[in-house]
Amino acid sequence: MARPPRILELSDSQIAEIRQFLKKTKDVREYRRALAVLYNVRDRKPSSEIASIMGTIIRSISRWLTRYMKKGIEGFKEGKRTGRKSKVTKK
């Protein structure tokens, strides 16, 4: 049996805060994360539909929703990246 889709319930002030963040951020990744949460809340779209619209996988959408619920707006922001340091130097 499939799980019911997770739709977040947010207050009007939280939705306004997300919209304000969308207007001011210049980072594409942060914008996409915030937009996914807004689609979920405002349009009541499940993660599968949001993933299809945004061209990503359901797991990413679920992760973004969880990060928002745990950290709020800070959950949209880019964390420290792991992996090998770039060897390209500025000249």
C-alpha cells in the first residue's frame, strides 16, 4: 500500500517568508529548494509531481521538505560541500 503524499501545513507568515526569500536569493539551488516547498504548500502538490516539474528525483524533494521543516529558511541555504578541493587556480 502506497504512503499518502506529504503536504506541509504552513502559516501565512511562513509562506510570505518563503516568497520573500525567493525574491532576494541569487543562488539557483536555494531558489529551487524554496520553490519546491512553495509548490508543496501552496499548490498541494506531492513530491512525485514536484520532482517531475522540476526535473529532479523524488528523494531530493523529500530531503528539501525535511530540511525546511527542521531548519526553516536556513534549510534552503547551501551547506558545506564534501569532496576533493578544486585544483583550478585563479589567474
